[in-house]
Amino acid sequence: MSDHMKRLAAPRTWPLKRKVSVWATKQSPGAHSLESGMPAVAVLRDMIKICDTAKEAKRIISNRGVFVDGTAVKNPKASIGLMDTVSIPAMGLNYRMLLTDKGKLSLVPVSEDEAKWKLCRIEGKTKVSGGKIQLNLSSGRNIILDKNMYKSGDTLRINTADQTVLDSYALADGASALIISGALAGKVYTVADCVTVKGPSDNIVRFQSGTETVKRNVFVIGSSKPEIKLPEASE
């Protein structure tokens, strides 16, 4: 696999100017797909804009100046993706990575307290030794619980320091949901119904607006209203 990528070939979710240069930094493999994350260098230079070149961004990262979910970033190509919190303590900056209503990755300013937690979707569950349940979460996280309290597709609000569960939001009627992929990416809707489809096809989630999408595209962000700050609507 190539370590290089032309800007014209970069995912459309990346908010990059396509013709200012030929090449774009390609992120290292990690918890986020190419479409749902960006390399740390590009985030600092092209999104936060605290430096002008990749060399300057790498220097900031090597000095342990950037934290993602409370952990210092060491790899300049490390992927920073959807729902991750980005903090630059020296400048007092804190952000959460989200999608605009146009489907573009965007950093939303948050407070220092808000940067200490994040939303993670339950991708699946596994039974482990001792009769405990392991929740396989988005962003590559796992949490082991004594009881089977949640369902796949639900969202947990967790403390990034110790992974304690602060709150949960079920994929159910009335829930507020962010569409993270597909033609509706970046839109926020209220869930009306979840339809279980027999066979290998994906389950369907219907919204009160009359639209619908497959379950894997839906990320619950609140029980009745969004529990996170959303990007401002694009013009």
C-alpha cells in the first residue's frame, strides 16, 4: 500500500483545498477508516491552522503538544476521526471531530470538561470468561461489563481517562441520530422506528422526517436531543 496520496484523490469528507499542492498526507491504519478520519498533520495544518507546513505540525506533535481523547499523539500520521476529542493544552484549544450537514469532517470547539468524554457506538458484543460481556465500540475501544445492559447500535458516553460509562443513549423511537455515511451523511434526524430485516440484508432505521437508511449509517447522539455541540449549518 502506498504511503502517498494525491490531493485530488483524497476522500471527499476531507476539508482540503484540492489544487494548492499535489500531495496530501495519508493516515496510518487505525480505528478510523480513510473516509471517517484524517492524519494528525493535516488536522493541525489544514483544519485548526496553527501551523503552515507539515514540518511545523510534526514538530508540535513530537513535543507532545497534541492530545486525542486525553492521550498524547506520537505518530504524525495517526488518524483523528469521528467523535474524537482533540486538545492542545498550550493554547487552551479543545475540539470534537464531527460531520457537517454536507458530509465534511469538521472540528467543533468544546470546553475542557467536554473534551474529557466522548460518544462511542456499540458495534457488537462478545461473551468473555467469567460470564462477562465485552462491548466492542467504535474508535477501536472495548469495555467489559458484568451484565448485558446494552444493545448493539446503542451509544455510550464514556470518560476517556478510565473508560467509565457516564450515560447511554438507545437506538429507539425518539432518539436523535447523526448519519455518518451514505448520501445523507452529516444530517441529524429523529428516529421513528427500527426495522429488523430477515436474511443477510442490513436492518433499516426510519426517521420522523420520512427518510430511512441502513443501521450501520446511524450514530445515536442523544435520547431526545443532541448531547453534543454540532457544526454550524453550511450555506
